[in-house]
Amino acid sequence: MRRRGFLGLMALAALAGCGSGAEGNTGTLKFTNPLRIPPVLDPQPGADGVKRYPLALRPGETEFLPGKPARTWGINGTYLGPTLRARRGDRVAMAVTNLLPEASTLHWHGMRLPAAMDGGPHQMISAGGTWTPQWTVDQPAATTWYHPHPHGATAEHVYRGLAGMFIIDDEHSAELPHTYGVDDVPLIVQDKVFDADGQLKEDFGGTWGLLGDQILVNGTHSPFFEVKASRIRFRILNGANAHVFTLGFADNREFQVIASDAGLLPEPVTVDRVKISPGERFEVVVEFKPGETALLKGFDGDSAIEDGEYDLLELRAAGTLAPSPVLPATLSARPRIEPGAKTRTFELGGTNINGQDMDMARIDEVVPAGAREVWEIDNITYDHNFHVHEVAFRILDIDGEEPPPHLRGPKDTVYVPGKTKVRLAVEFGHHTDPTMPYMYHCHILKHEDKGMMGQFVIVEPGTEDRTSRTLSLTGAGHAHHGG
């Protein structure tokens, strides 16, 4: 990798102010709270064969610190949302009711679906309104997630608690640890800053916005988890606004990465660290011995956005552990995503892409349905990452070098450190709509809110040159009322 000038970057961060906290929390936690496991929402299909998921965005109070309830937002609760579950081939219908005092959206991050159902900034739900997207789940097993996407306010809405995991199962799911909350455990990692009263501070200033010194896992502060099986599958989501975590264990034990954002890797990959930026997911399998205690940590990185060392979760193995099957040598026979002939280039500036701020009425790229392309992401400034709605992609190279094995699987979000160029082989879907865009953007939420986002439409092949590059926003981007 072209190494970024670390000292220069630190000086820049110091000048700009890099948000609150970010000094680490090592040794400060007593691990007194059982890890909260979000409830599962996996409804039975109705008479019409459709699975219906009622979701309500609402304000509330959550006690992260003892005796200090904080004002929060949640989905079907006071903080975070339920873990949604569906199988490939399921017909799903959401009823998203907005009980917040302002408009928001709900975006299905990692889901392959029509643009009108995507929940981006064009699908605003007004206060008191209900949005009812429906689609057929048609993609391999994966850990996806959902969160708001209102243009200019995503950082606040996610930080206050609007997020949840969305697990897709398929016929291969049963070959891996799959008992939810027992040996298949979601871990939504987020950093926060608390004031003296235990309220969430919302200081989104500085280069990257908020970098917190306190960590929540599934909304639990100072968490522990009782390990009852010899192998545990953790589905790890970086749900932070900006923080990049280098995850590993205090004892430097090795573990297996089995999946990235968009699904299973071809085979398990053994590592002792995995770097995860906002919006990314990794599934890992960790082996435990009876009676031992292990500490999941975030290790200090080599840029200001990774500053600090963090204790995240204490894992306490029972005296007797249920035996777990050995991981399969082959996880997925899914063919790898191959690049197409067309290349598009995206230059990441401070908070813009290709020198332009986001414009809700401007279509930046027009893509034929089913295309395979190469997207070159050239970061000319400090750390960013890059998420593309609807697609799956494979990292071809990072500064001309092949990525490490755990980054060779299917993804939808990629970390792009400062002064780095990443090339992606991108696979587009078949849902066409020339007037409703998908987004691509930096998933550092302050950058996204400040305009580091572009729009693309997927159209019938051969109609690209006839597709308007301008949207009429009467009707698009309006708030949804009623059913």
C-alpha cells in the first residue's frame, strides 16, 4: 500500500479536531452486563405467501450506564431494532411506521432489491407516516443490516440507535453454527460519547465526525457473553458512525473468517486480526476451551480514525462446552465475481466524489442491468470507505496488490485508507428503473451527510444513452404518508 503520511495525518486531525473521545477504554470495564441479544423477527408467511414485518421507529430511553437513562431512538424498542430473518426465495413486506418527531428512512444495506424499495434518501417517511416496501429475497446467505438514510441527517439517526441486523439464510446455512444467540451471535459494535448524566453527546465536528471513547455491543455497555459451545460464530457489524476497528483477542488467538458483507468466503481463512470499517460485516468462528475467559478487543491502528485500544466483550466459557462440528473445508461454491470490460473511476476527495457534492436530482452513472464492471476508487485524501447499494463486488487489488485472503469474498463496502487506490469487480442486479436511483457513498456518516455520495440507475441494456441524467423530484424523495 502507498503508506499515508501518518504524522501529517495526525497533524491534520489535530488541526481539524477529530471529534470527541477516541483515546481508548482499555482496563476500565468490569464486564458487568450480559450481552443483549436482539430479538428475532422471522414471521410465518400469510395466506398469500408473504412474510410481513412490522417496524416502528420511535423515541425512548435506554439505560446504558447504571442509573443514567439516556434519550435514544429505536426500532420496535428503545435502542437498535430486532434481528430480521428471511430465507432466499421468501417474499417479504415491511411496514415501517415513523413515530419520530421528524422524517427518516430505512435502508436495507446489502440487500439486492428494486431501487424504489431500497430505502435511500428518495424514500423518505414523514413523521406519522408508514412505508410499505415489498420484494423477493434473491441472494445467497449473508449478514446484511438496516439503518436510516435521510440525506444530511444519517449520522444523527444512526447514532441515536436506529439500526438492526438482517440475516439471510439459504440451503447452506445449517452446515455452520446456526443456533441464534447461542453459537450464532450478532455483534453490533458502536462507539459513543457520554456526558456526566449518561446522555449521548452528539458532537459530529472534526474531520470524521464523532469518534467515541465508550463502546456498545448490541447496545450493551461493559458486556460479557456466556460461551456454551466449543465454536461460536460471531456476525460482526461495524455500526459506528466513523470508527475503524482492528478486531482481535487479547491473547492473540487465531480465528476463522467465514464470510464478508455479501456472503460466505470460498473457504475459511485463519487470521488473528480483522479490520472493519463502518457498514462492513464479517462472520468469524472462534474456538473456546472449557472454563477459559477471552477478551475481544479493538487494537490501535495506524491512522487517526483507528486511534485507541478498546476492550469490547468478555467471553466466559462454561466448564463443559457442547461439541461443535468442524468447519467445512469448502464454504461456498459461488463463482467469484469477474470484472467486465467497462471501467468507471471515482476520486474520493475530502467530502466529495469526483469533485462533486451529492445532488438529489442528478444521475451520475447509468448502468445496464446485469452488468459486470470495474470500479476504480482512488482516495486522494484521508481515510474513507466506499459502499455501493444493490451490488456485490470483489476487491481486485489494493494499490496493485491482491487483497489478503479474507478480503477476497463477496462484499458491498470496502475500506479505502488515505492515499490508496482500490479496484473492484462489481456485479449489478436486474431490477431496472430509469427514474429511481441507488446510491454509492462513503459510509463515514459525516462524510455521507456532507455530500460524499453519488447516484446511479440500472436500466434495460441498450437504453443507457436515452436515459435522462436529471430526476424530477416531484414524487421522488417525497414523504410517504399512510399505508
